[in-house]
Amino acid sequence: MRKDEVRFRVLEKLVTEDPPLRLTLLLALIKFDRFEWAIEKATELGAGTIVPVEAARSENGLERAAVKRMDRWRRIARESSQQSRRARLPEIRPPIAFAEALGGAGGCRYFLDESDGVPLLAAVSGKRAAQDEVHLLVGPEGGWTDAERDCAVQAGWTRIWLGPAILRAETAAIAAMAVLANAWLEPR
């Protein structure tokens, strides 16, 4: 290293693999420290896109404050991508309304509900293809309202659950993502 020059030598080339599916996490806005933890872990698990969603039970004002956090969230995703040796950063999108979250997704669409639904493993037991597009919608602390549940089902989302334990929103999101990512892995 000199004043006007820095030289590097490659010691080892690191292999990166693309995630087995294209996963979009649509996570209801929750307290920012927990939301940021979810961004970090979702990035490590291979989320391609992370979208904050304004749900009926999201705390008031979080959607406005979230816009100011976008740079911080992208930095968290970048650092987590480096740690997990991802070749691509996840896209962190601005917050959207619940109705918009329901309408924009294609592919496999899973609505995580703490009260009922098809067990997640049963929901993914059918044929899967490499690089399927999967959307996972996870609710806020306090869960979804009955109206939100009805709208999701009417919009064609598969209502899934992780069992009888009541998990924090960020824990549920990461647990479901881990199961989904594993379900799409090819045997080695």
C-alpha cells in the first residue's frame, strides 16, 4: 500500500450459490429493532426481496418512519449479504399497504397465520421447480384481523401455519423461510 496505490492479491476464491428459490418476504411493519433483525436473518436465508407491509395491527406511524429507515435497512442487508457470502443483495422496497401486498404477487403465495391454516410442510409437499417464485406474507404482533385473513384467502393466497406455538412476527418469518428454503433444496 502506498499513498496513491493499493494492491490486492486474491488468496482464495469463494464459491457462491444462488438460493434454491426466488423468495419475497412481505413482513408487516413491527418494531424497528425486530424488523431490522428480520432483515438480517432473511438476507442470510436468501430472500431476494423484502417488503414492509402496513397491516391493520401495525403500530401507527411506522409506515412514515420506515421511509426514513430505508438506507439503514439496505446497509443491514448489504452487511448480512457479505457475511453469508451472497452474490446478490436483496431488494429492500418501501412500505406498501396490505391490499397492495395481496395483489402484486405471483407464483407460490403463502399467508402465514398464527391461528389456522395448512401446516407449512404439507403446503409445500407438491412439485417444486428450481427458482420458483415464492411469496411469504407474515403478519404483525397481535396477528392478522379476520378481514385481512378473508382478503388473503379471496386473493388466492394459501393460508399456512407453523403449529400451535405463538411466535413473534420476526421469529415466525425466519422459521417459515428456513422451511421454504429447505423444501426447495435439491439433494446432493
